[in-house]
Amino acid sequence: MPATTAYRQPTFPSLPLTVPGKSPYYTPPARTPAYSRISMSPPEAGSSVNTSAVPSLTSSTCGGSAASDYDSSHGGSSGVDLIDMLNDRLSNAVDPIPLDRSLAKQAQTSGELNAKHRELLELQALAQRRLKGTRANFADGMKAAKEVKRDLEWTQKRVTYVT
């Protein structure tokens, strides 16, 4: 019978590692304003200025950012509000007239639908009143038919008794 040998991984002695401790106090990150004023005007179309968030590798300063590259190459203006600029661009990008038309059409359709619904409820109530009246008339008719049948039976008995 063949002997089996177990594979054993060699063990090496380990040294203790020092782990930095955690501070028992939480330090929240510094707050930044929601938006800020930019002290430069946006680049013109066709400008070769790097406006991406990542600085260009061909930039003269490797550690600089795109905003600092732009600031250093242009004088800038007296302050452009970023929110106003984006608001202007978005308001020019979306035409509100079709939205207004569709909203007016939706309101008109909703009003017509509500009017039809009220009309249907009125017609349903009218039909229920008529059905109630018809049932009462039917009950009266059945009562009259039973009375006529009873009168006919009594008359039949009288006729057979007389003859």
C-alpha cells in the first residue's frame, strides 16, 4: 500500500506589527460653500485653454490645476456668478412653450374627464331611482294580479255552484 505524504507549508516566525490607534473623537470634514463666485469669464469658443477638471500634462505647471492655468493666462472679469450662468444656459436649452401647452391640454382633459365622471354619477343615480320606481310598480302589479286571480277563482266557484 502506497504511503501518502501530507504537504506542509513552511511557517516563518512573524514579528509584531504596530497599528496606529484611532482617535476617540470624530472630526467632521471642513464645510465648503455650495457654490462660489468665479473671478474669470468662461473661455471663448475655440480657445486653447484647458478647462477640464484634470490638468493637462502639457501644461507649463505640472502641479497646477485647470483653474489656475486659466487664471494665469487671462485677466478675468469682475466676477461671474456660476449659478446665473448655468441658469441662463439651461433656460435657453429648454423651450417652455410646448411644456405649457401640454400642461394646459392636460388640465383641460382633466376637467373634461371630471365633468364626464360627474355626469355618469348623476345618470347612475337617476337609473337607480328609476329602477326603484320600476320595482315598486312591479310589486304593485304582482299584488293586483294575485287579487285578480283570487277574484277569478271566487267567481269560478260561484259559477260552478249556480249551474
